[in-house]
Amino acid sequence: MSSNPNVGRSGIVLESRASYDQSDSGQNRWIEVLVDCPEAEAQKRLYTYRLPAQLQVQPGDILSVPFGAQVLGAIAIRICDAPPPDLNPAKIRDVEDVVSAGFFPPTYWQLLNQVAEYYYTQLIQVIRVALPPGLLGRSQRRIRLAPGEGERGGQAGQAGSANYLSPSACQILELLQAQPSGDYSFVYLQRQVRGAYRAIRELLRVKLVESYLEPPRTQRPKLQKAVTLVADVFPLDLTQRQREILEVLRRRGGDLLLTELLQICNASSSTIKTLEQKGCVVIQEREMLRTSAEPILAGDQPKALTPAQSEALEAIASLSSFARVLLHGVTGSGKTEVYLQAIAPILERGQSALVLVPEIGLTPQLTDRFRARFGNKVCVYHSALSDGERYDTWRQMLAGAAQVVIGTRSAIFAPLPRLGLIVLDEEHDSSFKQDQPAPTYHARTVATWRAELENCPLVLGSATPSLETWVNITSQELTSSTENSLTHYLSLPERIQSRPLPPVEVVDMRQELQQGNRSIFSRSLQEGLQQLQDEGKQGILFIHRRGHSTFVSCRSCGYVIECPHCDVSLAYHHTHEEAAELLRCHYCNFVRSHPQSCPECGSPYLKFFGSGTQRVAQELAQQFPQLRYIRFDSDTTRTKGAHRTLLTRFTNGEADLLIGTQMLTKGLDISQVTLVGVVAADGLLHLPDYRASERAFQTLTQVAGRAGRGNDPGQVIIQTYTPEHAVIQAVRRHQYQSFIETELEQREALNYPPYGRLILLRLSSTDAAEVQETAEMLAAGLASNTLQGDSSSDAHPTSPMYEILGPAPASILRVANRYRWQIMLKFAPDSLPELPDFNELRLLCPSSVSLTIDVDPLNLM
Ligand code: ADP
Ligand code: ZN
Ligand code: ZN
């Protein structure tokens, strides 16, 4: 190596390059690769290969490697100085070739390594989250003539430098030259020519041929017919019908998929063909990315910003390097418009943006807005994509054109080159955290690292910022000068057009009962619903749970019907009159039919407790038969596209009420909604978790924020048995700041996040005794300091730097027949080096007990 080709590469690559240089002095180099095939995947590990001296390899290159009897695609992950000690170096096989260099952004592997380290996970597990399997699986290695070699014609032996080629190499060259495209699959050549493997190496070395990876043929992008309006002035001999169709096309921006146009106009394709013959439109086959198959709204223009929006946009646009920004905007203050206008100049610069959203249920509205603004530069990336869609998204991402990727938590790993901005919308949402399997990452934490590595700004948007973000941003904001600060607090304190936040009425359900109202709807809510009906407006009812009732119990003996596999009661599910009455476990999905009588005492008097979405819907149908409703929960939105369909039906006015769970809280922007009712807030308030109040405040504020986003003022009614609760009072007064200040005092007093850090060790086993014993043994070891990582250090000879809470059984001990115990470690953020060696802990667990290390856990149940 004469020059230094790795200037500007990441630290990791520089390191590996150092070992490469050594190899020139005769030493071996090894590389760990991810082999892309089901057998290798089942092994859940990386494979080590030797790097031949002449190959230049960087992490992120696509290689071909021998695997068993096959040659397979593999991703170069890590270059090592030494082979693993448990492998016989003589048995390590050579990397065959580099198929495609620089497939991934250079900092990408650094990010994955950082995740593996922080979350105490093996790199392979991080890769499995980041890169969905099968990327290379069906790809095919192909060999083609190098540019210029095809036209030479004649005998291979005459081709200049090819004079000394082996007979097999000549044979291959002839085959390629005889083929018009000059191109064959590697496998085909191997079958046709003896010794093809060696011969191809030979041809590659003298640069007569090239090797490349072709994406799977079955996954070729779909071709679809699109209709484009070409006539400015319509000819006179058109029928009324034909004019209508052209008018529709014009209103939709002059360009639609044929299938869409036919659907919208209820026309036949022969009608469109006639229009083509008359020269009004052209019909063309167009490569349609499956990712953009959802309808694209007519082009949308940037809105004139409010002063607060302009100020926020200017602040974000002025950032050209890493910084964290909290965009704290009340519900309906126009955060999305700020994201859109912040992203536009980034795309113009040829860079890309990553937008993370909590759940896919919220994405149709948001993606529609992005598509309307940026068209097919928008890609959607989430775990529910089909293989074909995922492949298309990958292809578009790796092609490197400027684009916006919108996705859920795992999209933080989207291998997007040239990132200019990362946005986390609704940053407080707990779906950004993965509880299991490992890595137990938080997309916000990973986003911070990624923004740092890519040196771009990270915008965290919310009406109810998490306490972590609040403390992180505001404490640093205060202590550093604003000029070159790494954190910025931006606020949108008002709704668009100075619309007021909706007044929140709190109804004491105890008094309702005292006054003889036994309905699940208070008199206030009944009035509100009546008014909806009278005035033809729309509303939302929020219920904490899906299903009908949270549990069923016997009136005679008190027996509660429980799941046979979990320590929880079964929820009663009954969607409509003719439907089967079912009991369902919300933890393991166990289902049984509803018994006619008590399994314990035979009494026929079973009683339902707790109201889910189904029961509220049924009561509504009884009391307000004219009100049409749509249920919006995970029972009704399971099928693909269901979120979009239900929301479209609702916004089209096909129903008066949306009845749903948590899903309703996430960013819905429906301007006709005037009434929001929270049927029972109490289920949210009393969860056994130090975060319960924060979460309840966020949920209630967000759901309240769905009301009055249009011209008509909104109204919120919260029903509760504890109206005096601090959370309820804060939501009623729209008081974010004073609420979290009180909350933060409590967290600080107890050393809980964001002041302290937590690591939760989750143990589970089908053997109740063994998991308990293991938990006790580990906890004792942790307490006696024998498992402390830095045990040789004299600095802290006795007391561990962390507090141990537990071992304790999980709040639901048994789920799906596994018994669960946990040990919590609590420590100050700066004492990390004193933590125990978690790998050692794993080794101490018997094979029947599984241990998950949840770093910064959010879900303590
Ligand atoms: P948030 O995400 O802050 O709750 P949204 O971004 O959904 O709010 O904006 C609320 C509504 O206001 C949306 O319908 C949006 O189109 C509209 N809007 C946003 N900014 C403006 C603006 N500057 N002028 C007019 N309407 C706007
Ligand atoms: Zn009974
Ligand atoms: Zn169960």
C-alpha cells in the first residue's frame, strides 16, 4: 500500500487498516462476516474467514465466501488481528472475492458496535435488528466482460493481455463474448467450465471481467401503467364522460396510475385508450416502487409559518453539525410543518433525512403529508413491510439519492447515506424502546449517537417531552452559551391560528353513582354525545383497554377466570350480538369460549368487570343508537392497511365516533373532531411503575389534544374516580411544566431516571424454583461484590457503586408458562465502569434460565 486510502474513514476502519498494512509484511488477516443464508442465520453468529493478501476489504463491503459446498454472499463486518482462539487457523477458509465495495455508509458499523456495547448484546444480534434478513439471500453473483472487452471480438487468446490465459479462462472469455450481453451467472459458468472458480479469479486479476451482485429477479421493481395528461386544451369532439375523466386527472396533478384513475372515475380501460388515441393522455409503463404504492396527494405547498414556527425553523436550519433540539409544541401547534420545511433544503443539498414515528397506526396521516410535499422521495420503512416492499426500500436507500425515510423504531438503523437531519416525532412515546429481544435499545439513544457520527442535527418533537429529554436539553441549555451549544430548546406555545387548547372537564364518577347514574357515561359525556348527534360533529372516545371486560368473575363464589398459562385474568371479548363470546389472554393470546356457568361452583351468574372498547361500543349503541362508531384498537387494525382504511372512513364522515385505545393518542389530526371523552382515566393512574404518572400525563394530554384542531372549538371530558389526582389536575390545567417539576423532584429524591440509571436483569424459566434460585444467587453475588467487573481495583474495595433492588418476582409472575424474576441495578450515570461483568452473569445461569439485560428499561412489569 503506497498511499493512504483511508483518510476520512472512521476510527474502526483506520484500526483495521493498520492490521492490513502488517499483512504486507507477511502476516495473515482475518475478517468476521455475516453470511446471508438460513443455515448461517440459524447459528446466530458471525463467521471468520482469512483475507488473501491481494484483497482490499472494508467493513460494509459485500463479499463472496465459501460456505459448505456453496459460495454465498456475505457482509464484511469486522477485521481482526487474530483468529478466534477456538478455531484452528489451518481450517479457516479464504474470502473468495469482493463483490461490491462500500455498500454501507462508513460510520454505519461504528454505530452498530456502539449499540452492541452499550446494550450488552452481541454484534450479530444488533445486525439482525438493523438489517432484515434476506438482503443478499436471493441476490445472484454474476460475471460480465469488463467495459471494452466485449467489442474486441475474435478469439479470446488474441485479446491483448489475455495471451497467457489458462485454457479454462479462455473458455470462459469465449462464452461471455459469444453472449450479446457479455454476462453470465457465476453458477452457470461453474457448471459449464471445469476449474471455472480459479479461471474467473485469473480473469478478474487481469481485469478482463467484472464480478457484481444482481438483486433477486423475483423482486424486480413492479412495472405499472401510469396515465399522464398531455393536452393543455381538450379537443372539441370529446364526450361529457371523457371530459370528466381528464378533469379528474388535471385536478390530481396530471399524473395518476391507470388503476387509480379507473377506480376514481369508475371507467374502463378502453375509455382511457380512446383518450390516448385522441392525443389527450399518454399511457406508459413506469417503474413503480412498491414503497410509494400508497396514494400520493396532489402536490402540497409549504404553508406560511406562524412567528413561532419561523423562529423554530430558523434555529434548526442554522445548525450544520451535531446538535440536539427539543421542539416542544403543544398539540396542534404545527410541528409537522416545521419538520417539512426543515427537510426541504436538506433534500435540495442532496442529503437525506430520517423521520421516526411511534407506531405505524400514526404513519398514514404523516406519510401522506410528507408524500404530498416530497412525492416519491419519501420511503416508508418498518417491520410490517412485505419482503418485496422492504427490498424496494433498501434499493432506493442504497442507491443514495436524496430522500426522506419515515419509519418506526428500527428505522434508526436504515443504512441511509449522507444524512442531513434526524427527526423523532412524539419523542416521549415508549414504543421507541425495544423491551425484547436484545438489543433492548431506545431509538432516541441510538439516534443521538447516529446524529453524532453523521454530524447532523437531531430534532426531538413532542407536546409532552419525556423527563429525560427535558432535563437533558434544558439543563445544558442553561449552562452553555446559545451560540455553539449542542442543545437547543424551541417552543411552539400556541396552536395554529391561536386556536385555544380545548377546555378539560373532569367528572367525578363517584358522584355520578351517588346521584343514581349507573351508565358508564357521565351526564356530561351523555350531553356531549347528544350534542354531537344534534350538530353532526365528530368525537373520540378513549378507553384504556381493548376487548369487552378486563375480567369475568362469579357472583356466587368470587372465582375469577384466569389464563392457564399466565397469572392474569382472561379478558372477555364480544364484538356484536351474533359473534362468539370469547375469553382471551392479552399476554399470551390464549383463547377459550366463554363458559355458561362458573367452572368452580357451577353458578350461572357471571359478572363482567372493567370496560374495554367493545363494551363501550355496545353501551353506546344502546344509549345512542343513531351515533355511528368505528372501533380503532389492535383488534380491529390487525390487517395491513386497516389503520388507513378506518381513519379514511372516519374523516370521510362515515362514522360519528372513533372508539379506541392508546393508538388514538399518537398524532391524529382530524379537524372535525370537537369532543374527546376519556371513559375511565383511573386504569392509567395506578400502575406499579415509577413512570406511571409521567405516562398517564402524556397519554391524557395527547388524547385531549385531538379535540378542537379545526375551526370548531373542542371539548374534553375526563371521567375518573380520583379527580384530585395530581396528573388529572395538571392535564385539566394544561400545566406541563409545573407537573414535571414536581415529578422530577420525586425522581431525584429516589435516584430514578433521568437522575440515576437503571439496568434490569430479567430472568425467566419454565421451572419456577430454578429461576427463583438463580435470581437469588445472582443478586447475592452482585451484593457481595464478587461479580463486580473491576474487582481488582482498590478504589472501591467493598461497596458496589450500584444499588440492588430485588430479586423480586415480576409483577405478573408467570407469562406463557414462563416464571419471571427480576433484579434491578440503580446507579449514578457516571459510575458505569464499576458495573458487573454481564457476560459472567450469563455464564452463571443454568441453561434452563434465560437472562435478558434491559438497559434503561421503560417497562418494569
Ligand atoms: P402537531 O404535530 O404540533 O400536533 P400538526 O403539525 O399536526 O400539529 O398541525 C396541526 C394542523 O395545523 C395541521 O392540519 C396542519 O396542516 C396545520 N398547520 C400547520 N402549520 C400551519 C400554518 N403555518 N398555517 C396553517 N396551517 C398550519
Ligand atoms: Zn362460582
Ligand atoms: Zn396467557
